Amino acid sequence: MVTSHAAKARQVLLASAALSLILGTGFALAQEQETATDPAQDHTSQPQDVYTPELDSLATESVPAPGAPEGVEALTQAEYDEANKIYFERCAGCHGVLRNGATGKALTPDLTRELGYDYLHSFITYGSPAGMPNWGTSGDLTDEQIQIMAKYLLLDPASPPEFGMAAMRETWHVHVAPEDRPTEKMNDWDLENLFSVTLRDAGQIALIDGGSYEIKSVIDTGYAVHISRMSASGRYLMVIGRDAKVDMIDLWMEEPAVVATIKVGSEARSIETSKFEGWEDKYAIAGSYWPPQYVIMDGNTLEPLKIVSTRGMVYDDQEYHPEPRVAAILASHYRPEFIVNIKETGKIQLVDYTDLKNLKITEIETERFLHDGGLDSTHRYFITAANARNKLVVIDTKEGKLASITDTGGLTPHPGRGANIIHPTHGPVWATSHLGDDSVALIGTDPEGHADKAWQIVESFPALGGGSLFVKTHPESNHLYVDATLNPDAEISGSVAVFNVSEMVEGEDPEFTTLNLVELAGIEGGQARAVQGEFNKDGNEVWFSLWNASDQESAIVVIDDKTLEVKKVIKDERLITPTGKFNVHNTMGDVY
Ligand code: DHE
């Protein structure tokens, strides 16, 4: 069904059992934001809460139980293992691996012992108005588990193992040496229009031909595989799992396959390759959540060359942070540099890769909790969300400095790589949607032609609802697509809003067309969620994943960008939990 909508109600709260089904309960963590008010939060009460990292690879690490000081009860190793698993899956995303606090409060023993066992027990059971989930009364943890957790918090924090060069080299395997690889493309695949599709819960990616929609291959990758990025030449596809395993796939082989792998830590989310002229395919870089570091690798073999720790001072109060996670990493097109978002310290590093021995890093003070972001249409400016601070940070990658920090006016911006459109009066702008409300914000990106609007939020208007994760467009398209993946309402989470860009009018909320993709694709079981539009190479089709629970039917639906009609529904039993999609041409050239 296709319907037209005007502006809708702004705030949407999220309380969805189906969401836990898809995401796992570990997503169910409340952030203790300064803005939170009123009654104890159910841990799924807001979209941004259920999107908190679940460090479930770390949860599998065995850490010896620490001894207990006088007056504190010790845990057996079995109890300690259980507590660690619960902590990393459900608590560490907010309170930090080392319990020093992140978006949630610090839980170090000096503080917890002061509070005492009874306080901790009831705090975990009932939660708090500031955003601590009510783990007991919600039924997520049993009283026995809460007792263990209260005791666990009185002990010294577990410190999971580091992952330095020796550990990395042990996991590094070159399956096909560069000299044994083809010297030219050996298959008849249309590589530029190939899509790498994340099959999240299967730990695989599907390579799907953009012309025939045929699944050419399904390849095993890391656990809860997260994203794919292309090498600048379009030959190598890099895939990273949440378990920090990187797989490098050679698309030139007769049957594209993994030619090198490495594990770069225990928990990771980001991977990128060098793109500056003359440095194409030379290096890859992966950032981890644990340990807090990034590693630069050889672009042909994934050999780890240089590990850089991100531990250090927070940008403003200049207090030490022991575990700043690495979020988005992009390659600069203007300098031989990687742009690295460091979450907790609020710093963006521009890492010059021309001389790894004498590494030069430009460190820019920005805002805490940097997450994802992308480039403007000229590729000169990197625009990224400090999402728990409701801000967009803009970096001038040519000059190597901060251009602006702007409040989006919405709650928890989540742009993905964003979308570059040309607004009829504001000119070139970049769009982000929000997790915490239904707003879409447009920021001016043309300091030369529209100087008065540069880095200002020039428009903010409603789309379908809260819980949006990604926006998408293409230079050949006149449409802006906005999903609402984490919205509790199945009709909304299964739909996308489509805005006609050339009809946008300054100061007016634009009308949009709603495409109920789940209905259009004929998916009946579960709560399939429409997520992350991605265009084909020519920009005349947009693909959305319909992401269902792993035991339910999922699909990819292909929409004709001109007519907004369904061109194809790709259904296949191998398409288990499809989420991100990365078109080779668009990903290698940063086309969005
Ligand atoms: Fe992602 C990008 C982190 C959950 C799908 N995600 C990113 C990036 C980061 C990140 C840092 C930017 C990478 C880059 O550009 O280098 N994601 C996290 C988390 O910490 C979080 C919130 C929780 C977690 O435990 O991992 C998380 N992400 C998810 C999902 O649940 C999603 C929706 C489904 C899935 O497959 O896991 C998801 N994230 C994506 C996608 C991108 C992404 C599809 C790339 C978007 C793009 O267009 O570039």
C-alpha cells in the first residue's frame, strides 16, 4: 500500500518485545542521560536506549574471578563468569568495560562499596528515573542473578585481555598470497553493481548481483557481522564482525573468496581502506570497542602494521578515560589520512598514513560520544553525529580542522553516512534522521555558494516516526528515503518515508510518501523492519532490507526510484537477518 502523509506526531516512545526478539536483550540498556526524567525507565522505553552496544563477544572471554577484600563477599568462578556475561551483554555498553562510566554512571568499587549491597540490589531491581533499567521488575534478570550482580559490582572490575601485536599476528592468516591471486578479473560478474549484504545473525555476507538480483555467493564472516567497506579500486571487499574479525574478499577471483583474515580485538565495529590518490588499496584500518585502539594493516594482506591506543584525556575536562571506543572511520579524499571517531573522549583523529614509523596525527577536539557519519557531496567535509549529545560535528578534511559543532534540534541523530541532496533554496545540504524522535535535519554544506547557511540546521521536519537509523539518496535521485527501523509500531518500522527533494519549500514541513515495504513484499510472520536503503550503481533503484528475527522470513525489496513501485522482492532461505547493504560502486566512491 502506498499512502501520502503530512506531518505526524513528533515523539514516539519505544517499548517493543519484538525488538528484543531481533536485537537480543543486550540492546535493552538505558542511557543515563542528563535529560532523562520521571519514572523508572523500562529498558526499552526509548529508541536510543535499545540501540546501546551489546558487547557479547567480550562476554565470552573468561576472566579469573578477583579476590574479595574484607567485608565483601567473593563469587565462585562460575558465578563470576555468569556476572561477567550479564555485565558485558547488558551493562558495559553504558557503564563501560572497566566500569568507569560512559553514557551511564561509573560503577567503580570506591563508589559501589560506599553504596553497599542492599542499595545496589534494589537499584538493579527497580531501576532509576535517570535511566537505569528496572532489570528485576521487568523480569529480565532473576533475583538470583541480581544478587550475583550486586556482589559483582562490589568486586574489582574485570579487565578483559588486551589485544596487541602478538595476539593479532596469531590470528592473521593469508589464505591466498597476493602473488597467487589473479592479475585480472576472472569472473563475468558486474562488480560495480554488486551488493554486499550483511546477514547479521548468520555471521555471513551475501553477494547479490544488482542487475539480475541473483545471490551469487554467501560467504562466512565474523560473528554478528556488522559492515562492509570497499577498497578504493573496487577489488577488495572488507567485512568486519562484532567479534573484531576482518575478512578480506577478492572480487577478481573466479569465485570471490576470503583471501586474508585477522582478528583486531575482542569487539569492533568499523573498517575502512585508504582512498587518497596514489594510496589506493595500500592500507586498511579497523577500529575496536575493546581494546580501545585502531590498527593500520597492509591493504593486500591485512598484515597488522601499526596499532594506536585511543586511551587518553577527554577533550574538555581533560580527565583520563581508560576505554574510549573507536566508532566510524572514513578515508579522506583530500589528504592521505584516515578520519577516526573516538567516542568517549570526543576527539576526531586525522591519521596520516604516509609514514607509519613517524606517525602524524591531527587530534581535533569535538564532542563526546561520536558515532557515525559521512562526507558531503564534495567529499571535503566529514559530518558526524555525537549522538548522545544531539550534535553534528563538521570537519574540514582539506584544512584538517574543525568547521563546526551544531545542535540538530532533534534527539539522538543517527545519520549512517547521511544523504546529500540539493534543496531548492538552501542549496547543497546533508541530511540526518534521529533515533529519539521523528525529525529529519538538513545542514547546509556549501560554504562557498550558500555561506550564510553553511553548517546551520536549515530545516527540520518530521518523517514517519522515532527509531530511524538511516537516510539515503543518490546523485541521480530526486528522493530522500528515511527509515524508522526501531519504531515500536510494526506498520511504521516496516515502512519508509520518501521525500520529493525538488518540491521541498523553505520553512515548510514537506509531504512524504509512505511505502509499507513489509506489506508490499508480502511478509507475514514476525516484525520485519525496513532498514538502510542503498542505491544501485546507476541510482535508479533503491534496496531496503526487511530485517526479521532469524527464524522468520526476511527479504530485500528493490524499489524503482522514479515510480516508487516494487521492482523485485528478493526472498531466499539464505537471507537470514539481512541488514546493511553496500553497493560496490557507491561504497568505493562514497556516493550517497
Ligand atoms: Fe551499526 C555503522 C556501531 C548496531 C547496522 N555502526 C556503524 C558504525 C558504528 C556502528 C560505529 C560506523 C562504522 C563506520 O562508518 O566506520 N552499531 C554500532 C553500535 O555500537 C550499535 C549501536 C550496537 C552494537 O552492539 O553494535 C550498532 N548497527 C547496529 C544494528 O543493530 C544494525 C542496525 C544492524 C546490524 O547489522 O548490526 C547496524 N551500522 C549498521 C550499518 C552501518 C553501521 C548498516 C553502516 C551504514 C552505512 O550506510 O555506512
